[in-house]
Amino acid sequence: METNLNTCDIKECAREKTCPIYTGVLRYLQPYVEAYKQTYCDAGPDGYEKCKRLEIVKVHGFCPENVLPDDDRTVEEIMSDPESFGKF
């Protein structure tokens, strides 16, 4: 079954299997990872629809690995910043 990222209405974010928040890329930020999961990933549509990573995926089809869910920059600012494309 294909998930439409524009009409997510499930409890968990449809991107969790590939998102660095879940895949362990952020091991060194572990104290924050659980808070991100609770606030964004596992909070239902009210949470994950506020996630900057999901917002970028909806527009560009992918999200740079080191963008965090609470990034306060616009999608355009993030995608035009070469540092957004670095690795954690």
C-alpha cells in the first residue's frame, strides 16, 4: 500500500522507517531523539505535520540527512544552504 504524504492521517509518520530520527544516525543526540519522536513522529498528524523534515519531503521528495524536525528555517533556506547537505 502506497502512503500519500500529503494526506497522512495515521498515528505515526509514514517516513519513520527511513528518517534519521529512527534509523540511529543521531546516536550522539540520543537525549533529544526521544523528545523528537514524542513531539513529532509519534504525536499523530498534529505532531508530524509540524516536522520540517516531512515538510521538505512533501516539496522535494527527499530531505537532507542533517535537517532536524524543529529547524526554524524555511524549506527554501534549508535547501539552498550547502551545509544542510552535510552528514551528522
